[in-house]
Amino acid sequence: MASKIGVYICTGYGIGEALNVEQLSSVATKEYKVDVCKTVSSCEADDLDFIKKDITEQGLERAVIAGPSPRFYATGSFPENVIVEFVNLREQVVWCQPANNEDTQMLAEDYLRMGIVKVQKMQPVEAFPESKDIDKTIMVVGGGIAGITAALEAAATGYNTVLIEKSAQLGGWMAKLKKSIPRTPPYEALEDTGIEEKIKQVQSNPKVKIFTSTEIETIKGGPGLFDVTLKGPGAASFRVGAIVQATGWKPFEPKNLDHLGFRKFANVITNVELEEMAKNGRIARKSDGKDAKRVVFVQCAGSRDKAHLSYCSSICCLNSLKQAAYVREQSSEGKAYIIYDNLRAPGHYEYFYKKMQQDPGVFLTKGDVVRVAENADKSLTVDVEKTLLGENISVDADLVVLAVGMVPCSADGEKIRTVKDAKAFLASGEGGPQVDVMKKRIEDIGQHEGTEILNLDYRQGPDLPTLQYGFPDSHFICFPYETRRTGIYTAGAVRAPMDGLGSVEDATGAAFKAIQCVEMLSRGETVLPRAGDRSYPEFFLQRCTQCKRCTEECPFGTLNEDVKGTPLPNPTRCRRCGICLGACPERIINFKNYSVDMIASMIKAVEVPDEDEEKPRVLVLACENDAYPAFDTVGLKRLQYSPFIRVIPVRCLGSVNVIWINESLAKGFDGVLLLGCKYGDDYQCHFIRGSELMNTRGDNVREKLKQMALENERVQLHQIQVSEYEKIPTIIGEFMETIEQVGMNPFKGM
Amino acid sequence: MSANGKILVIGGGISGISAAADAAELGCEVVLVEKEPYLGGRVIRMNQYFPKLCPPTCGMEINVRRIRQNPRIKVYTLSEVEKISGQAGDYTVTIRVNPRYVTGKQPVTQAHLDAVATEVPNTFNYGMDKTKALFLPHDAAYPPLYVLKKDALTSEESQRLKNASPGGAIDLDMKDERIEVKVGAVIIATGWRPYDAVRLDNLGFGRCVNVITNVMMERLAALSGPTAGKLLRPSDGKEPAKVAFVQCAGSRDENHLPYCSAVCCMGSLKQARYVREKVADSKVTIFYIDIRTIGRFEKFYYDLLEDPNISFIKGKVAKITEDPVTRNPIVEAEEVIPGKKLSEQFDMVVLATGIVPSIMDSPIAGVNLTCDSDGFLVDSPNGGGIFGAGCVKRPLDVSRSVKDATAAVMKAIQIVRR
């Protein structure tokens, strides 16, 4: 370990008053014999400038700055090619512990030890080798308004683009509309969709290569290196860098809505059918082709109904208002009735709603449509209850239009994979109780097989995992484009029900993310949430036992397997969470700057007092994005907690390797607290399943505790939000009480 | 390539931050200008986001890290864009940096804090509490710097501060500064402000002490807020057991905001959950015209419908007065179904005030922005290299603002790479 290491200890913010800095410095100089150890009066601009300059002048390769939290620094301004780490003496020592106290001093010294060991164990990060070969072509799947927009935007930014459309024509649903709802001020008049012009633009754009009547045979590789094979008349193979999936929607099929008479009465149609009629010239009764003068629109036909389509499709209210305008335009005697539950015209669309309300030929009322009956002349009578007038009404109609919702054209990659696995299991001839489980599974979700769209060659399934209701959307409010497959971004109605304007915005952003992804990959960086991180996991495969935990647990489908089950890394798919590192029982997965050995060495660097000193030690492994900042806030608020804890931030709780827990207990730590993000349906883990996976690894931990004859209570996992700082002193306090009850770890000093 | 590859982002809320980080991660140089002393805009003052009820600070932690670590982003807080001249691909921007009086060269110490006793209204908490005139704007403020309200200081305090700052931690002589930067494209992400509830004369805000707005409610529910996350009503600091939400307070109203603000329904449903979770056995009534829980948000609504302590009343609130003794707000409303008048006392009333674009509050010299009749920015094809992002264009929730910001970056990149 010949690297030149420097330590800078900041004495500002009360650190100098609360700690014996000289003694602290001697940890660096005497115990670790670092090359440079200096004190600075603060970590504000003047002092930081000095540190940065000194790092360069002293020719340091690694530096430790002990002062404020690592979250304090604008690290973008630090010298490149120097490994700099921060020891949190401010928020997590002097601001939350009594000054000039033996235990406070020990805490500070341990943190400094851990910081120095950390930089000793870190290696300079180099971009993954494939970053030199990144292809920057953008592929867009789906040729509707979202797909065309994505292709045009990517091309306009200078990127070669491939546009794949399953049907023979471009334009999707937008091309089937007579008019669009109002999108420009004063938001009152129907507008041309403009889709023909867009189609012309994309067809004549030299940067866009279009394949119609074409589907995807397979996509191998990963972002920047996707090898795509198409099937269809234009079958071809080529490489692309990132993908925008804009596969759109299909109308909800209003099955089991018997009371509405669909497919029973000729003149009950869907909003999609009405649009087609309007576009082709005339809104007429299906039964006899006569002009439809009285048209009743039934909103939420199947939507917002747990028995059918649970969600709201967002645009059906506006669409019916638009179609009411068609009815009124066709004939001055035309009358449109819109029966709704809640009329949803968000934002500027309120103007259009108001405009239509003013039309005497348009009747709007809240109400429940309880029955549609057919009369002798094939006209219809619609019975409505709970209307705004407080009474039940009956409306006669030439046509009843069911405002049916939007169903995403997606494929659930995880379910498809599950079905395939189940079938493979049955084919293997293996018996046992699993046979029935697998059979049931195939029965339940077998219908997903054959729905493939992207046909990704991914261990974890051929398409994006979906969220609720089949939408392959992001679960993240702050990062709405983050799907669980790196470099593949969804746009338009496939990811959420949305209007044309929303689809255009969505597709523009998705195309940007695709471009951003290939650019970052070409610099060796990953995308959100660890955007800019150039470290990547390396696998020492000679020692792999093919246990498949890493390939199973990666939330991003990074790893494929060879026939034996050995992981096949795809660094461009990786988001650097370290969950594979946490999963690996052989400890053969490591990053240059985040390794099993690095954290284990930090744990070993802690000085654990003998049992008779009655100073327990508790290791806290905390999610660096949420739990760790919450600790900082505890300090900022000057709340106090036990000085016997030692906090190590981890990339994700899922990156915690059980060996760290085992080794800390073997070393004499009295307990381990694992603090991660909320899991479950509303999970907050930005690596999807990190804290949940750690929880499931608890079985391994308990097994180890049993072997060591230690109590289960010594290891606990808590879910904590970044904002819930006030819980931290309580969690720690209660845990210390538990430790007191179960007693000190008998392995101390062994 | 245009003359200048840099992008200016005006506004450091969720849209501006997202745009700045996205552009910089692509490889562009970015100048981010924010008029408040911290980044985070409106969202950092929210307690939780719908529909997941997750804290905004979680995503902000990631976004601030994206900014902290990226040398391509230059952040100016307490700053405003005064003037933009030039054309797409080649703009000259004048930024006014207002004095913070805290230099960031040396730390603010206990001696500084002890030197100041004067308190000022805490604008972060919408004035519901006070803070020292030398303060950190909020717990996770970025940049992590104090701010000094110099005008509020007594002369003794000023002197004490001077004495405590031999190293220049605080500089009372700081003046506003003009900086000129050249950029190729501009993203305007100046966001929104809540509609001024005082103008809703009939709804009693400002007259009835226990009538508050939805943005105030976010602070009352937040652990970092004026009541440390305890839901307490203003008049007597007691937990309100019976709370009413008044939807469309100003929105969808010709006399105020003719448009729908798009987020207030989900906002109030979320806040109804705050009440139900924080106050045992509490009862909530929501007065609405239409509940607009679009898309997947519907689930949030129907989950609430199952709570017997939450009632939904379709009807417009006509008037709110106050019981002079209990200070309870009295809500008079027209219940549409079954069509009757209603008068009911509550412990507290929350007005769901809407979104007003704030771009017109401080016009930028030199640019002719096209706005619609409500003041929302309209991206025009002849707008050159200036693009809107987020609520400056239309009322949007957080996710849609972020998506819109990303889309705006795409447009800006096309200009700077031209």
C-alpha cells in the first residue's frame, strides 16, 4: 500500500472545542503513519481551497477530510484522480455527543480509523472497457405520436434513429382521430391533430430509418451495445444504444358490462368506434345508418371500477366533450348527453369544458347509468340515477357511446419469465410439492407468454417489469423515467394513460433520457440514481459456485447466466447499487471503491473495548441516501444518542454482505442495526428492492447467530425515511436497551 | 455547434434542478439561477408527495448530489436574471446576485448566532413561526449556508456580528453583484405561487384564524415545520379533530383562476390522510366540485372512500365565518346532492388554493415571452432558444414537472448543438 495519504482534520464548528484534536491526529500519524496530517480551521471556502491546493502540492493519491458530513461538499470541485473521503466529525460526532468526553473522543477516533482504512482499500476507478464501444443510435419502438415524436427529437439532436412499427402505417391512434382536443390558447376550439405533417417529417428525415410491419425478434446485450434483430418484411440486424418504448394503448374491451348493452344492442358503441365514424364523415346509427341526433355518452364505462379497469384513463372526459362537439357540428338539432361521475378536465382543459357547458345542445350531469334498454325502432333508453337534479332520469338516444379507457400495450417481462421457469421445471421431470405450485402458476399467469414486445435476452425476462395495472412505469415521483431496465425508457400511453400533448412531452423527455444514457455510458458512467458513478462490479468468477443469487437479486436484470449458472456481467445495464455484492456468499463481487474487504476492514478498524469496560459497540449499516442523511439531521438538531454506535453508510441496504454482520459479531460488536428504506407496494428504495432483499437475507443472519450461540435480537432491520430523523435516537436507545438485556457479546477480545 | 454550448436554467425548484442536472449529465455547461437562498423551490416545503407519501427530501438528496458532484453546474442562489439579450445560440445574460451577507469563506459560529436576537417571520414556513435574522433556511439547505436578514438587525447586533467576524464569515458591506454569462439556450423554470387566499373574500382567510391554506398545511404536517409535525390549529395550538377541505378555492372560478390547478384534489386527499394519521378519531369533510384523481391516482381516492371518517360533499362552499368564542370556522355550503344548504362548524378549514405561474411577477428585460391570458408561458415556435419547463407552462404535479423539464432540456440541447 504505497499510496500517499493525507489527513485533514477540521477544528471548526465546535470540533476543536469538543475533541482532543492532538490525540485524534495521532491516530493518523502514529497508528496509520499517514504521509500528511494537518488541521484546518474549517471546511468553508478559504480552508477548502487550501486543502485542495495542498492535496495537489503534496502529491497525495488519497485524502481524508475529517469535518462536516460528506454531504456538505461540492465534490465536483475536488482534484481529479485523487481519492477523497470524508469523516463525519461534525453532524455525527460533536453535534450529537457531549463535548470533551472519553466516549465522544473514542467515537471520533474510530471514525477516523475507518476513514483512513477506507481510502487505503479503495482503488482508483476506471471506466468499464466497453465504454469505448458505445453505439449511440436510438431505437424507438412504436410509431404513434409518442414514437414519432421521440424519433424526430432524437434525430433533431443529431442522433441516428431507428423507428419500428408493428402495423403497416405510422401514426397510431392519433391518425385515427378526426380532431384533437384543444392544446393551445384559448383552449376552446378543437384542433387538427397535425399527425400527417409529423409522419411526413419523420419519413423524410435522413437520420430516421423506419421499419413498418415489423416486430422485434430479439434484443441481445445491454445499453450502448444492444444487438437487435427484427422480423417481418424488413428483417434486419443492427446495434443500437438505447431504446424508447412507445407502444401505446388499446381500448378497454367492455366485457361484462351487460347493463350497458354493449354488443347486444346495435346502437351501443365505444368512443373509439364513434371517432372512426366521425373521421369517416358522419355519425350515424349502426342499426339503420340514419344520422344520430341524440347521443348519450356514458363515462367511465368499465373505468374506475375494481371489477374492470381500476384506474382512470385520464382523457375519456375530454374525449367525450370533443365528440359531443362533433355531434353538435353535424346537425343543429344534434344533442349530446354526457353522464359522468366526476368530470375530469384538468388544467387548461377546464376552458374547453366550460365552452361545452355553454352549448345549449350539450347536457352534462353527474349520475349513474343503471340501464340501457333497446326500443322497437332500435333507439335506446338510458336510465340514470343519482343525477345532479336529485332525481332519476331517462334519456332517449340514437346512439349510446361508452367512454372506454386505455389499456397499455405492454408485456410483463417478469411474469413471462416466471411462466417459462415454471414450464422448465415441469419439463425437468423433477417431482415433489413444487409441481402443483408450478402448475397453478402457469394457470394463473400463463396468458402472459406470447405477449412479448422487446424480446430482450435478459435472465429476468424479455420485457420491462410492469408496475400497477400493467404499466411499465417508473415508481419514482422525482425520477419518472427510471424504468427497471437501464437504457430503456417508456413514453406515452404505454406508461400511463395520457393525452396527445402529454405524450409529446413524455416522448421528448424519454428521447432525451435515451441520449443522455448513451452519452454517459460512453464516458463510463451510469445513469440515475447513482448518475455519474464510474465504478462497476467486477466478478472473480474462478471462485463462483453458480448459486445464482446475484442473477436473481439484481433489480435491473443486469446479469445473464451461462448454462451452468455462472453470471455473465453486462456493465452497461448496471446501476451500481451493489446488491450483487451483498448477495454473493463467496464475496467475489466487488467494486474498485466499494468492496467486501473495504467495509470489513473498516469494521475491523474499530477498537472494541473489553467486556469489563462496559462499553458496548453497535454497528449501524445505513442507506447512504436516506438513513445516513437522517443521522446528519439528528446532529443538526443537536439530538443526542448513544456514543457506542459506529455508522457506516452503504450504497443500498441490499448491498450489505452478511459477512460484515458475521465479522462484526465475531470481533465483539454487541449488535448490528440495519437501516434502510421502506419496502412493500409504496417502496421508497431507489434500487427497487434493496432493503427488502436485506430483510430476506435475515434468515442467513439468524442461522449464523445460531451457530455462534448469539441472540437473534442482536441484529435488527428498521425502515426509515430521510425525513424521520427524530426516530433515530429512539431506535438506537431501544436497541441499546436490548443489548443491555441480552448482555455483552462473549466474543469480545477473541 | 452554436456560439455557446452553455444552458441557463432560471429557477431552482424541482423542474429547474432536474433540467440542470440532466443537461450537465449529458455534458453541457449549466448556469442555474435561483432567487431564494436555497434550492428546492416549492417541493422542498412539502411534507410528502402523493401518491406514495414519500418525503421530497429523498429525491432532493439525489438531485443535490447530482449538482454537488458535477463540475459542469454553476449555481447562483439569491439571484435573479435581470436581462437577456441576443438570440438563440448566443444570448448574453445579466444575473443579479443579491447579498447573503454570509460569505461562505469562514464558518458561521455560535458567536455569530449569539450576536443576533432579532427574529423575522420564517418565510419557509409561510410566516407561521419566526426565525433568527441569521438562519439556515432549512434542515437540508443547499448550498449549506446561513442567510442574514441584514435590514432586521439592530445596530448593536450589526456591531457584534462585525466583531465576531474577523475572518470575514459575515460581511455586512456585501453589495448586490452583476454577473454576465453567455449561453446558447435558456430554460425558464420559475414555477408557481399559491393563489393569494386573502382575495377569496368569502372564504375567510385572514379573518378566521383557523382557516389555513393547503401549502401551510404541508408545513404544519412536516416534522421540520413550525409545530414539529404535530397537527395543531393556529388559534389555540390544539389538535383539530374535525377538519374541512375546500376544493377549488379560487380555481375553476371566473373571478379568480378560470382554470383547474390539476394538483389540488390529490393534494387535499393526501392532507386528509395527514389528519387521519396524526389526530386520533379525527373526522374530515372534503367539499368538491369534481374529484380529479387522474390515471393511477384513482386508487388513492378509492382507498380514502373506504374510511368512514372521511366524507365527500359535492358542493361549492359559499362562505366561511368564525365562531367568536371557539374560533371554530363555520362553513356554509350548497350541497348539490341532494340539493340543500348546509352550515357546519369545524375545528380547522384548509383551502385548496391553486397554482399561479410566477413568471410575470418579475419580468426579464430583453425578452418577449408569450404568455396566455392566465400568465402561463407558451412555448412558441418563434421563441428562439428560450423554453419553459414545469408549472411556468401549466399546472403540473411533481412527476410531470420533471418530465417536462427533461423535455425542455432536449429542446435546449438542439439549440446549443445546432
